[in-house]
Amino acid sequence: MEQYPDKLTVEFNNPFSLSKQYLLVVTFNKSSSKNFQAALLWARSAELFQTFKVDKEEIFLCAFGKNAEQAGMASVFLGYIENWSGKQIYIAGRIHSGSIYDLLGVLDCYQKSLNCSNIKSYCCFLGDSIFRSHEQQNMSFTISLSLEKPQPEPTQKKVLYVIPCQKLQYLKLEKDTCLGSWSEQIQALAVRQNLAWCPSFDATNFRQFE
């Protein structure tokens, strides 16, 4: 057991910094939960596990690695601590602001992507309706009668885009790049949806499909 240092250090025990190196980092204190010992077992199985003392309180820190096995262990561990009040979860250099349910969904998806010979084949999809429409809808309509056989309108070939994450379906971008390039907007959407921390996510995979 170590006394907690005067300040957090980037290399040693700063959970914000560590969460940039590892899949995710969790700090927690001792719980009266009947699952505490089981949770502690999984925490000790993380790539990095440390304990500190703050006054008389014991603090635990665990950091899970970026591979399928560690992601699975993190999922089991999070299931145990979901309702604990003394926990804090860190991802990609920040405190996780969503639910553990969301985290578990990303962890499951990440593990599945690592089971594929080509991660892109699992993560990416083709979409043709990816931009927001700002056109004002006109509710008026007209009826015209004609005895002539209607001519078929020429069909326009749809433009397809490679979207780098299945969980981004139904989310829209601004076609105008005043808010950033399309790849930058994709990355921002992933951050907003708590997806960008997934190691398999790569915003640069976004492109127009030729």
C-alpha cells in the first residue's frame, strides 16, 4: 500500500493521462456491496492496477488494455460496479459522461471488430443520406390532368459515402464545410455519441465511394 502522492503524475497515477494510453481507466473505493471481492478480482486482472491511501480511505485504480481480452474483463468489471457511488470512469483523457450501458455497448462492438480479419469490414458501411437538409418544405400541391403517356424521369445515381462506424447510422452531417471537413464532423459526432474512444474507430476512413 502506498500513501497517495502530493499530486497526480502523468506517468504513474493520473487517470486522465492513463486513459489516453489505455482502453479505459476506473478509480473506486471500497464498497459494502456483496460483489466487491469479485469486482476487485477483475480490477486486479487489468493491465495496470494500483492502490493508494487518502487519509484512511483506500483508493483503487485499474486501467484496461486495448485488446479483446482486456475489453471483456472491463465489461465484467463494469457490470459489478455499475451502481456504486464511489467510482469514476475515464476515457480518452476525460471523465465518461454517459451511462455504463453505453460503455458496455462500445466494448462489445470493439471485441467483435477484433474477431474480424478486416476491421473495416465490420465497422464501416455505405450510406447515401448523410447530410442535413435545410430546405423549407412546401406543403402546397397541384393536380394536373393529361392524356399523354407520362415520360419517365431520368434517374440520378446516388452518391455513396463510406461511414466509419455502424453506430453513426441515421446521424447527419452539414454538407457545407464551414463547420469543419466531413471527416472532422464525423469525428465530432463520434465524440458527442461517446464512440470516438473506441480503438477501432477511425474518422479518416470516411470518404466518398467511387
